Amino acid sequence: LRATAPIEVVSTLNEGASVPGEALRFRAHVYAQATLGNDTLRHGMRLPHGVTRDEWIASKTVAVFKELIFLVSVLEDVCTAKTCPRMSAGRNVVYDWVDPGKRTPRPLTAYEYMTELVNTTHDLLADGDALPRNGAPFPDHFLKAVKTLHRRFFRVYAHAYLHHFSQVQENGCEPHLNYMFKHWLFLVRTYDLVTDSEIAPLMGLIRKFEAKVDEVEAEMGRAVNVTEPPGVDVAA
């Protein structure tokens, strides 16, 4: 893998195709409990003062891409052509790969799909036209390309949770997986970079993580109200 920095890809989702192989523990991911102290991750997605929306999305996209590279490298030994002959997310969701500029999808093993994703993404984000430097304007197609990119990022996380969660736990990587997924999740949810239908295979886990953050943020809000001295105008 050429894993150093900057992403975009193209691919096709085939809903309803059956995935070969024995029954998997599809619901194990819902019980993900470990974390890395990331209750403020969503708050950290807010747009900083003086930074444009496109600049911030581009910067965070590069950051989550680097984390995705780590996940792909972790899966290398367990995600084989034998165990994962197709890129999938559960029993009935299969993802095919479509090369840039082409329309015909081609089936790949899960790890081949991830490798194509990493290499194609790196080439795109390293392209100064797609990801401008030195204050140059972003191209008109930037947001569309980024949404395509994040749709494919999700597929790697979905495959990891639904097909390799037990191995992730056994290797002590559950907190890292949860952290990286939340980092990606709160970025795309904050800036509407994916639709609910595109992330449906992990919606149970997503709702669990979001509910936990809602709870933490509500508690933090109550703590602020309790500690404010009486008579202080906090809006002043």
C-alpha cells in the first residue's frame, strides 16, 4: 500500500446479493463497548473561526483517511481471499469496484477493494487540483468527490465491524476501531457527507454511539448551568 497521505474513489453497491461463506456474527458490533476517551469528538468537528467549510472538510478528510490506512493494515492478515471473497457488509450487501472514468463494476475480494481504495484515494488527495494548496479555490466538484470518498470509507468500517469484529477484539484493537469510526462518523454527520441509506448496515451501532454523545453533551450542559453563579448574564 502507498500509505502516506491524501482520496477519492468510485464504486457500486449491489444490494441483495448473497455473500458466500459460513454464517457470521453480524450483530457483534452492536455490543462495542471500549473507547479511547472520545466523548468530545463530535464537538471537535465544529468549523473553526477563520477556516472555510471546504478547507475544514478537506483537512478532516485527510485525517480520517490516515486512520483508515491503519485499519486496512490491521485487517491484512485476517481479511483474505478465502475468508472474504467479496467486499461486503453483512449477508446481503456487496460492494463492487468501479474504476474512475468507467461504468462497469468489477468484483473484488474485500482486501483487494480496500487496497484499490487506499491507492486511488492517495493519488487523488495528493493531486493539487483536487485538493488545492496555498489558498487556491476548491474545484466545483470537490464536495461531490468528498461524498463519494466517505461513502467508500464507510464500507471499510462496515466490513471490519460485521466480519472481523471478533478478531479486532482478540487483538485488543476495539478501542482504536471505535475511536476511528466515531471520528469519521461525526465528521460526515456534521457536514451531511453521507445519507442514512448509505450507512444503513451499521445504523444500530451509529445510533448507539450518537445517543451516548447526546447524553454526555447534555450532562456537560447541565454542569455548566449548575456552576454558573447567580445573576451572571452568560450571553453577555
